[in-house]
Amino acid sequence: MEKFENISISAIYKRRKSDRDIFQELMPNKVKEVLLFATLYDSYAIEREGQFSDKIFGEYLQLNLYAAPRFTSVNAEEDVSKILNTRHFDLAIIMAGVDKEMPLKVVEEIFASKPRIPILLLVNNNSDVRYFKLAANRTPAIDRVFVWNGNSNVFLAMIKYIEDKRNVARDTRLGGVRIILLVEDSIKYYSRYLPLLFTSVMTQTQALVSDESTDELHKIFKYRARPKVLLVSTYEDALEVIYEYKENLLCVISDVKFSRNGVNDEDAGIDLLKFVKQSLRYPIPLLLQSHDVSNAVRANEIQAGFINKNSDTLSHDINEFINSNLGFGDFVFRNNNGDPIATARNLHEFEQLVSEVPVESLVYHGRTNDFSTWLLARGEINIAERLIPYKTGDFDDPAKIRDICLSVFADVQEKRNRGRIINFDPLLVTGNRYIVRLGLGSLGGKGRGLAFMCNLMENIDMKTLIPGINIRMPATAVIGAIEFDNFMEDNNLYDIAYHQSDFRQVNSAFQKANLSDGLKEKLLQYVRQVNCPIAVRSSGLFEDSLLQPFSGVYATYLIPNNHPDENVRFDQLRTAVKLVYASVFSDDARSYFNAINYKIEEEKMAVVIQPVVGQEHNRKFYVDVSGVAQSFNYYPYAYMEPEDGFSVIAVGLGQAVVGGEKAFRFCPRYPALNNSSVEDQVRDSQREFYAIDMNDREFDLTLEGEMAAIKKYKIAEAEKDGILEHCASTYSIENDHLVPGIGVRGPRVINFANILEYQHVPLSDALLVLMKLFKQAMGAPVEMEFALDLTSGENGWPTFYLLQLKPLIRRQAEIAIDLDSTDHSDLLLKSAKGMGNGKLLGISDVVYVDIKTFDKTKTREIAVEISEINKNLNGQRQNYILIGPGRWGTRDQYTGIPVNWAQINNARVIVELGLPDYPLEASLGSHFFHNVTSMNVGYFSVPENNSTDFIKFDLLDQQELIWQGKYVRHVRFRNPLEVLMDGRKRTAIIRVLKG
């Protein structure tokens, strides 16, 4: 494994240059060079997710600003001064991640070296906003702080904010442009307002220009004359803008309370709007926004609109106010005489007509190089450069001109698409070297992770790096989040979605609603092209992000897609998409939002659609191996280190793995190492697997849910299908020994010995390399979901499919626990298998399963009792410690308590207790466990009959009893508890503080 130790992503990542990159380099702009200090993953999300690139490219071209900005990413502090001395930058964006001090050091370094460069600080987490706001107040070098919660529009807003601030004086003087003044001191809110304002302004301007019958120059002028948006945060700064640009003001949007004369003034917003009304010759729209709804009366008194900042529909309300109140050529093919015979308005029509027009037309244009000239003007540089060397005189048969053109188109298109996000084309949806966009908007967290993986794989020579196995992704299409907004808007779903507490009614309303005609047509064309089962997966803006994982909270649907009637298949796909949309408002999702103190209105849903990886066997569709891998292992043993990571794999679809059911766990660095006895391996072996039932064509996703078309089968069925040859070993009763393979008779044990121990497939190598690369790229430990198809693919190798990538956990400040000096008398719990890091204070409540009445056949009833306690404590905003036997969050009710995350989302510490004949291995790799790790919930194990680890149940029984059920007790300590978690040593204690 040493051969992988020195792999560095910066050394092997060779990003291909596309037409867009070349186009950006050739055409100047106001802010044309941006220095980005961020991890490689964050910089990828900015440059390549698609929403940012599409908006920037389209807007800059149409606004005659000539090119989109070029981002130069720097990942290390020592590289900042080097690049500042060699390159010019118009703007610096510093992304503040886990390390709070590093961004401020970088700011000071940039300011000391290049004080004229504007510096914007971008915070990844709402909880860090206050810290960086105070830091910015002390640091004049920081122009402003923004916060990003997954929507790439904030980067567009940051660039436009700087450009408008720089250009407003000249543009108002020369072009008479109008100004929207936003007065807001909340970083969180103006980070939401500005993207919305710029998007709305662009939409309105484009609609105005499109409706005008005028020449191109006039259109360009109109685009350039779009209103500027100026942001200020104090009364004095607002007055300065009003005095300077009173003749140009289009609208004023103001908070109620902000700084006046150096202190927060409750009347500042009201007085400001009054001053605007008194100062202007003509009335303009005014908007007041506040947390306090009583201010609506004050807004009405000064004839201003009002928006409640606590509204679940805040973005919608602002957009509605703006919309209500604030009101190069085509290619003409010619014949030999120069007469027009056909017109192409875009590249797609151009390619189509090249294949259809008479050869004489191609010769006519070839003589004067018309094709290359037109293509260059449209930014199609690679195609143009490939065609320029050809001359019409080079061909003995003029018809070959057509063949050359079409060949170049196809070749450039295929290479250009690799690792990119491309617009929908029904002929391209089965390709797995790119991401197909079915609708505009953000790809969401899951989609962004897939796009990032695709880009990375297409820019790294995986065949050389990991020989013997193909590394691929399934063909992936994504419905962008704007389609979700359109769906909500067009069907008037906001009211029922945000205010209806009965999710069944929400689900019903969503099913009755209509997707847009454009999306429906694309989905119909999709099912015509894809002839295998389809996975329809959620991809919310927050999903799989660093601090709001939302793992398993939203829905995923697998459909057989095998009905002979394409209209039925289309209807099944359409239903699945709408169900994914509805899952944003499910009870689980609402509980999760409440637990992390986010508003559900902030979430937007994209949808990922992929062919299911696998093969059909005897009317069952499944893949040979599914798995999850994490780059950090909280339960190492023998000579493993936590940084070696781990993986959990199973035969069949991945529901067994992510659901925490019986599966095989191993360390990719030491794949042959197993600390379980033969007896334990036989007992704990996978007995069942999941597959899509290809016989069931009449399933009902609405009534039956995510498992509607999925069925559980005995593992013997997989052996009949010929799947177990390299996945199983056989137990020899005579020798009490496991024999790799299934060549002899005896009980089968799913331990993947031929793959892991004897390296039939380099699965472990692939996991080690990929986890190392992705960890470097994302700047955090990662979790991957994957599938392994053992059938021979390209190069005769099996194929490893990457299905999902997400960051795993946020590190906290280190806590050191000295057990030798710890007074055990005041300890409630001690665990040598404690997951998490940091200190928790202020918890007094403990919810625990009473081991005296525990019945492992009644775990579902136990889950219900816990859910009720959690609901009550949720209403009181009270956190607690949860203790119980076996695995938490498993789907197997006989190996632990089958709770979902929403049922225990107020637990800040979860303890698993070992009992006789009850497993204690945590459900690592499950969606449940991902939420635990990502939210830094303490997760402790206390094995049975352990001489050093303990829980003092007698101490628990002495506390005040708040509630008692048949199986569960809720008690409250008079003095609060202190939880200490040493993430480095994996030690944890819970101490009762003395009064």
C-alpha cells in the first residue's frame, strides 16, 4: 500500500481547458481576475457546478462585459504571496471553513501586499457569522462578509456588488442607470437578498430588451443600463447614497433597526424611508422588512410595502415585490449564387444544417472560411481551430467537406463534454463521462458531489493510477433547482407546503400538481432512451454539505422502468420526481430543520436521475456489490489507525448497507485483517439482499413509498444467479474453517474473501486512492457510496461505480482527557470507544432503555416511546443523552432500536450498550450514522462485561423521573452534566457537575 502514500491531487489533477476557459482569457471584463482562497472542492463548486458558470457566462456576454471572471484557486497560505507577486487580481474571495484564524491571516497578507484589491470574506456556516462579523469590524481590509449555504448565486452577487460599487458613479453620469438601494446589516439576510435582487433585475431587463423591436446596439445598451444594486448597512451610508444619486433611485429596501450615529436605532429604517419620500421629486417603491410584524403598521403609515423576515416564504415575498413594482447574428447558408437557402440561429441548428444543405453551399462558405469566422464569434474556439487548416482545394471530392465538418463536431463535442455539465440532449443521456442538465438551477448537494467526482475523474488518468478496474459513474442527469421553484410557483403550492402539518395532504397536492411542459417532454425522451431501472434521488441545496448533511432525510425511488407502455414508464418517473419534491416537507425533514435551526423555506430541491447499476438475473435487478467507504474510522482495531478508514459492503442493492443491516466491514489498507471469530462470521453473515422486482409493473410509489419496487431475497437466490463466486466463502463444519469460494458444500458466508484477501479485484486499492484524493480535494474526511459490477467491462476489467460523495464531519477544538487524574466517583459514563470531539455543557436530561424490562422483540415499540419523549423535548428545545442496547438507527429490529433521525434529533449524545447475544458494532456507513458524525453528536459504545467502561444505571435510577413508559425512562439531573470527547484518543466521559 506504500505505493499510494505520496499521491497528491495537485500533482495528478490536470484540468482540461474548454472553449469557455479560452473564451474567458480572450475577452476583458470589469472584474476579470478573482483570487479564491479555498479548498479544491469549494473552488470546483464555484467554477464548475453550473449555476454560477451559466449565469456569469450568459449575463456577461449579453451585458457586453465581454467575458466571465477567471477564478484562480489557492489552497495554501504560502502560495498567496507568490501568486500576488506574479498576477493581477481585481477581487479576492476568502472562504472561511473549519480553521477560523487562517482566513484572517490571509486577509492581512493580501492587504499588506496589495491594498487596492477588494477583499470579501465568505463564511460557510451561519453559526460562524457573528465571529467573522466582529473580526471584519476590527479588520478594515475586509470590504464585507457574506455567508454561503449552498447556493452559488451568492458568488454572482459578490462580483456584481463590487462591480456596481465601482461603476455606479460613471454609469449614472454617462448612462443614467437606476439604483436599487438595499439597507441591511444582517450578513445572513443580505447574502440572500443580493442574489435574488440581481437575478430579478437581470430577468426584468432581459424581458424588456427581448420585447423591443430594435437593433443589436440598442439591445446591448439596454443590457448595460440595467439597474445597479448598492448595499449599505448604516443610516449615514444610506444618506450618502441618497444625496449622491437621488435622481437615479429606483427603489429603496430597508431594514427597521440598524446603526445610526454608532448605535442600533429602532427607528432608523422608518426615518430613512420618510426622508426618501420627502427628498425625491417623484415617489418610488419603498419596502420595509422586519422580524417584528407590528412594524407592518408603521410601514403602512409611510405607504411602504412590508415583509416579515421570519416568513417561511421570504424569498418568494421579495421576488413578488420586485416583479410587481419594478417595471450575434444567425448563420445564413447560401448557394453558389449567394442566395440564402437556410438559417441557423444556434450551434445545434448549424450542425444539423451542415448535414442537410447541398454540398455546393459548403464549398461556397469554405472558400471564404465563413464557418470558422462564425464559430469563433460564438465562442466555439476548438471547433473553429480544427476547421481553419482545411481548404476546399484539399479535397478531390467536395462531399468530403461535409464528412470532415461532422467528424470535427462530434469529436470536439465528446471531448468537450467530459467532466462537464451539459444541456439536455436525448442522444447523450446514456453517456457517463459528463452530467446532463434537465433543468436550470443549482445541482444541489448530491448533484454537486457527483459533478465534482465526474470532473475529477475526467482530469485524472485513472487507468494508470488504479489498473485492473474501471472507475466510472452511472450516466447522470440532474433536474436543476429552478424547476422546483417553478413547480411550487406554477401550482400555487407554497401555502399548503409551508403551513399544512399533515404531510399526507402535502403529498397528495404535489401528486395532483403538474411539472412544467418542458421538463415533462425531457422526462418522456429520457425513458425512451434508457431501457433499464432508474434511480430518482433527492439533491437538496443543503444535502451532503459540510455542516448540514441531511443524509437520508429526503426520498430516493428506484423504479423498474420495464413496462411495455412508455407512457406508463413516463408516469412512474414523473411521480417519483414529484415525490422527491414533496419529501422536502415530510415530517422527518421538518424535524431535521428544527433541530439545526434552519428555515425550510431556504431549501431548494434538485433531482438526480441515474440508471441503476447492475444486471438482471431471473427477473431480479441488482448489482454484485454495494458499499460505503469512509476515510476516517472511529472504531479501529489491531494495528489500524483512524486515518486508514473503513468500508462496509454487501451483495445486492445498497439499502442493506445504508440501512445498517448485516453487511461486511473491512479496512481498505488491511483488507485481509479480520478480528471476528469464524463463529461470529457465520452468525453475522449477510442472509438477505435487496433487488428490484422486475415482475412487478403495478407498484404504487405514492402508497408504498421508497421500497415499492424493491424486494428482499434470501442470499441463496444470489447463488442461483451466479453472483456469489467471488463474494462468499463456505463454512467447513468438519474443520471449523472458512474456504474461499463456493466450490464445496456447506453454509455460505458473505465475506468477499476472493476480492479482499486474494485481490481478485483491486477494490481495496481503488478505495484507498479515491478516498485519499477526495479527502485532499474537499479538505475534510469523506464518505463515498459505490457499486461494483464484477462482469467484464472496458479493458476486460470489472467496473467500480461512484454513486455519491459527501464530507463526513466537522472537526472541533481538541479535548484531552486524562483518565489517571479523573475522579470516577462523579462519572456517569466512561467509554474507550467514544466518537466525537469537544465539550458539551448544559444537558440535564437522560433518556434510556430500562434494561430490566428490555425485550429485543419489542424494539419497534421502544422506538415509538423514544420518539414521543423526543417530540416533547423538541417542543421545549431541550437536548438530552440517549442510552440503549444494540445498534441505533438500524433497519433490523432484532439488532438494535430502529429509530430514524427525526425520532431522536434532539439527542446530543447517543450511547450503545452491549448486552448478551446483542451486537454492538455501530451502523457505520448508514445515513443515520452520517447525520451523527456530521453534526458532531457524541456516539459512545459501552460493551458488556468490560472492566474499564461503564454506565452507572443505579445513579440514573436515583434521578428525578420525568416520564416512564413500558420500556423507556426519562430522568433529569439536578446538576447539569458535562460531556468530554477526546477525538484523538477516542475516549469519552460524562460527568455530573457539582452544585
